[in-house]
Amino acid sequence: MKNTRQRAAILRVLDESAEPLSAEEVYSRLRAEEPSMALSTVYRNLERFSAENLLHRDTFGDGVVRYSPARHHGHYLICTGCDARVRIDGCPLSALEEGLARDTGFAIESHSLTIYGKCPRCAAKEQGNREKKAAGKRQEEEHG
Ligand SMILES: [Zn+2]
Ligand SMILES: [Zn+2]
């Protein structure tokens, strides 16, 4: 009984989250309502759910495994500066998959697509740093 409740709680946390969560993130969000749940239990259930195809398992650039509900299929833009994640709703690859299945005879099971870059804030910061550096260099040249 307790296990069923814990399993439901784990799935609910992921369902309510707009972005994929790591086991630690799920664990910390569940602490208040399931204080007796161990991190290892969270891990075990997440792995089981992904084996049952209830969850989608993603490893992004930082190597951390994150989970999201399988029926929330979508993709992410990830900032390499601050790790901000923006979900791309829908899947731009479903049409491609259909064509590939037709052309190659593959029974396609899944795919992954993650786009990396700098979010507007990090891009602006980087631009600012570049300008500062350029200004410093100009000053050196003027003085030297
Ligand atoms: Zn950023
Ligand atoms: Zn997709």
C-alpha cells in the first residue's frame, strides 16, 4: 500500500514539473509529503518506470540523468551557461520518423533531440564580456 502511494507520488511530481527532473530533484520535492522515502527508493522507482516506458530518461550535457513523463514527449533547449531548460512542445521529428520507417524498414522505438546554446541572459553576458575585452585591448593599444 505504502509502495503504491510512493510510486504515485513520484509520478505526480514529474507530471507537475514543466522540466525533466533528476532523482535528487524528485527526492527533494517529495521530502515534505513522504519524509520516510529514501533516495534509493526514488532511484529504483524512476528506473523501473523508465523500463516500463512510463518515463522518458534523458542525459543532457552535464551527464545527469533526468526523467520526464513519456506522454509529455517533447524536446529541450539547454543553456550551456546556466543550465536553464526550455521545453519545445510537440515533436519536430515525428514526420521524419515516419519517412525513415518507410524508407529503411526500421521499426523506430525512440529518439532524442536536445539543442544546446546560450539563453538570452547568458548570451548578453557573453557579449558584454567580449565588448569589455575589446575595449581593454583598444586602451592597451592606445597607451602602448
Ligand atoms: Zn543561461
Ligand atoms: Zn521527439
